[in-house]
Amino acid sequence: MTVSLFIPCLTEHLYPESGLAMVRILKHLGYKIDYVDNQTCCGQPAFNSGYRREMIPVAERFIRLFQDKELIVAPSGSCVAMIRVFYDQLALDPSLMPGLKALKERLFELTEFLVKRNHHDKLQGCFPHRVTYHDSCHLSRELGVRQQPRQLIQSIKEIDFVEMTPPDLCCGFGGTFSYKFSDVSVEMVKRKCESIEATGAEYCIGADSSCLMNIEGYLRKHGMKAKTLHIAELLSRSLDLEKGAA
Amino acid sequence: MLKPRKTHHYIRQALKNDCLRAAVGKATDLAVRKRQDLVNETPYWEDLRHHVHHLKSKVLENPEQSLMTFEARCIANGINVHWAEDAAEARQIIVDLAAQKKVKKIVKSKSLTTEEIELNPALEKAGLETWETDLGEYIVQLEGKTPSHLTMPALHLSRYDIGRLFEKKLGIEYTDNPNELLQVARQRLREHFLSADMGISGVNFAAVEEGAFVVIENEANAHLSISIPKIHVAIMGLEKLIPSLSDLPYFLKVLAPSATGQKASSYVNIIGGPQQHLMEEGPEEVHLVILDNGRSNILADASLRETLFCIRCGACLNICPVFRQVGGHAYGWAYMGPIGATLIPLYNGLSEGRYAPFLSSLCGACFDNCPMRIQIPKHLLTLRNRIAESGKTMLIERVGMKIWSMLAVRPRLYRFITGLAAIVQQLIPFDKAFPAPGYVRHRALGRMDSKGFRSRFMDSEDRREGGR
């Protein structure tokens, strides 16, 4: 089967490594990879800020690009939720509705996809470190994906998985919220980082680069010990797939 | 009065106040935990949520019809019904009524609607001695402030603050023993109950079928406010309707756990009219003020009408990570937290309420916790859209979004510009020049990758091996 990649903006521009890790995992599982060239953005930043008029052409373009694909996988709960949940709130070109419906049925967030297809048995690498997991808001609440990433993490050998409390408290990013109300956002990420530190984890695993960017930014600025790691990179590293890469 | 310009000021004040944040954190943590325990032991919780949503939707589907029936049944029960178009009219009705009946002293039980219409200042201006009788409200009244939480009005004060406040305002010796403070308040309030000429309360639910209204409480102060004075005045937003008293148990079942983490509220007062012949209890006159204040317009707005299903339980506040940092006063109005962020622009206008819907990270916890299944994040997004499209956002953002929109449908140009941005970021110390200084003050900035995923993927063996 062929998997088409939906690469979110942050993966494209800031964290290509997590996208490449996703590619390695999918290839390891025997999928052919298709990169939909000329993809740009799903429109979420503009949508969340209220600019629907500006983002509708971008959303419509996204549907046209992906509607015929067999399977689409993205390393982000937030961007998948944008399409699966929030596109319905837009006054889109009605002729695109069948395309959107088809797209929604074939679009998956990475961890959701891996567990749905029972791939976790083939992903039992080894990662002898203590890790914790951050539930990103859209992944856990909008898509209901909470168990899948945990299942994938716990399948890894020698991993020491510790839950932070509470794991599903928002990290405070919220897109433009993080600079519109930066003082509040900082207090929220501070609390998140303190709960990460309290677990003694070396790595905070997440499935959304946006949260990880926010968390990593705070951890690094404050010289805290933990590092962030996208779950695609965790799986790729634990399987030692880097060696085969270019 | 809502002062949108002060939003950031209020937030800074709140964030500086460690005591406040500790108190808010502790109280909301407890409420969240107790609620969750009760929800866990209620296997049909989700069904209940759907059911109460449905009931509210049904009764507000044709609000005029429901209100007409309700009014007729109330009148038949001997309740005097008054209609108030806006806050000013509601205040005037109550002040006039007090003057007409030669009222000197009023006792009030907790009512957010009276906060919304800013009733207390109007009563004081009219020379009416007015006492809040809910303990939290009493404390806030002594402090000269407004409530900071829907169900826990004095959440922003510690027992030490309250001790100092009572020492100063009530002339007692300082104590921070909660029980002693409670006894002082009890004693003072008892005197007021016995000497008041009028009692004012809010309304939690108004049953159309029976023409009766319901006031829920935990301290029995509402019961005393309603039953001792000769005249009772209740004020309700017109959305408080429920079909019938037989539906009340469903609402009670979701309200108490959501509000305070209790299985049931301590007192449920059902007022179905004035004192009857041969009965010695209850007010001789009952007046009900039904307030619109923008509600009809919201009900007519299909995409946002369910914001009026709110039963003011405060569950969305308790779970909200933003509210837990800033508390209630930061929102600057009677309704706060996630639901407040939707109601502020709806009641005060998009211009006055232009910041509130943005004071959210859109994490969605509020919807999960809302017993009425109000899709708060969705409504915040709708309101953000209306605010942006009415030109109430910053010019630089509007221009930026236009440019982004133009680029995002032109992939080659988009790649060129983002590639340029990556180079620029590597050349200049971007952390210092970043256009959003608030973001980088406490956070290191992520580095843009010089090549980006697309180029790296195109160059990698992954692509070649995988083939197409």
C-alpha cells in the first residue's frame, strides 16, 4: 500500500527529522511512500485566529490535493483534527464535500494509524531511557487518541515510561495565543515543564511538534534536564533505523 | 462595566498575585477531582449530558411560545411578572418596586444575573441598605469587589485576607480561623434576614409547565432571603426555562457534581407563588423580573444559541488551564472562564468583547467538562471569526493573514519565502528581533531548518528506495 505524507508546517520548516523518522517507520513496515508535492498548509493558524475568509482557499486547495489519495498519514494530531473536525465548520465550496468526506476517512494521525493497523508488534525496538508522554489537546480531545501512543511507547523494550500528572493539561501553546497572551502561556508551559521534571524523565515524548516546540523552548531556556522527542523519532531511534538512512 | 483595554493589565495583576493563584489552583483542583470521582461512579453520565442538552434545546426552540406559557402560568399562580429589555430597565423595575413598597432594607442571595446588570450599585444609589447573604458574596461585598468565580465568589481571597477584612469592616478582633469567621458572618447576617423588607434572588431554573421557579443553594441563605421578607423579587435571564419540574431532577443530577463536586446541592427552593391562605410562611408578594439584555438576539443566532444553555456551574472554569492561572477578575465581567469568554462579546458587542474569545489556548477541556455539552471551543472560534471579519483585530495581523493566504496557494513562492526566512533566521540573532517578544522572553526559539523536509526527503535514499 502507498501512504501519502501530509507534512505539517512545523515539520516542514523546523522539525524535518520527525517527518523523516515517520517515513523510515512506514518504509520499515513495508509501505510505499508518496510525497504530495506542492502541499503547503492546512490553514489552522489562520482559522484559529478567526481569518476564515483568508484560509478557505487554502483549505479548498488542501482538499483538492489530497482527496484522491489512498491513505494519508501525518505526524500531528492538531493538523489531522483541523481537517477531520474543524473543516466542517467552514463554508467550503459544496462541490468539494464528497472529496472532504473521502479525505477524512483516509487521513490518519501517525500513532492512530500504527495501532489501528496493528503495527505495534513490529515496532518493538529498544530505548533504555526514562520517558514521559504529553497528551496534545487536539490529539487527545478532538481525535480521542490517548491509548495508542502509550501502547506504542510501552511496546518498546527497556523503556521506563512514567506518566506525568496530569498528562493532558494543555502546554499553553495555542498558536497565536502563545504571543497574544504570552504571560499566561508562559505560566502554562512552566507548569507543564515542572510536571515533566517531576517524573525524572530524560525525554518528554509527544505527537505534535507545536507542543514540543513550546515545551522544548521553555526547557532549554531554563536549563532543565529533560529533552523533547517526537514519537516518530522515538520509534525510529528505538528500531535503530537511522543507520539505513542517508 | 467591561473595560477591554484593561484586559492585559488585569492579567498582569493576577499573574503577580501568587496567593491568588495558589488559592485558585487549590480550589479548582479539589473541585475537578471531586467532580471526576462522581462522574466515574455515574455510568450514564454521558446520557445525562445529552438529555439535559436536549431538554434545554427543546424549551428554547420556540422561546416566545415557552415564555408566554410560562408567564401565563406564573400569573395564575399569583406571581407578578415584569419584563426587562436591558440591564437599565431591570434595575429600574427593582428600584421602583422598592420605592413603591417603602423598602428600606434588602437581603440578597447569590445571583450572577444581578452582577450582570450591576444591581447593587443602583440599589445603594437609591438609598437602599442591601446585604449579600451568601457567605462568599458577603465577603466580596465587604471587600467592595465583584465575584471572581461563578460558584465560588471569594475564591481570590485567603482566610487571612478574610480575617483582615472582617477586622477592618466588622470591627472584630483578627482571626483567621474559618469557623470563627463563619460564626461572625452568620450572626451578622441573621440580624439582616430578620429586619429586611425585601429579598432578592436569582433563578436557576424556571419551569414552564408549572409556572414556578427554582433556586439552588448550599447555605440556606436563599431560603431565608426568600421566605422571611414580605416581598420577594427574583430575576432571571429568559434562557433559564426548563420544560417542567419533572425535568428538574436531571438538571440537579448534573449541576451539583459539576459545580462543587457534591452529589446533591443542600437546598432546592421551589417558588410557585406567594404565601397561601392559612399558611404562615413565605413572602406575601412575589415578583419575577425576566431579563432579555441581548438574549433574544443570541437565541436567534443558530450557531451560538447553545451558549445560553449554560447553567452557571463553573465546571469549565475549574478545568480551564487559563482560568487557573489568571482567575476570574482578569476577564473583567460578571461571567468569566471559557463560557465567559463566549458570553462577553455576545452580551457586550464584538468591539467591547474583542479580547475575551482569544484568552484561550483552545485546549477543549471545557467542552469535556460541560454538563450541558456546550461546544465552547467551537463558539470561541466562531466569535474569533466574527471579530476578525469585523476588523476588530490588529492591522498588522490582518495584513499578515492576507499575505499568508496569497502565499499558501502558491507553493513555489511559498517555498521561496519560507526558505528565505530560514536564511534570515540564521543570519541575525532572531531571538532578540522576533516580532513577538513575549514568546521568546521565557522560551528559546525553534530553529528553522535550512533545507526543510521536502528537500531532505527528495535527496534521501528513503524516497529512492520506496519508489512510487
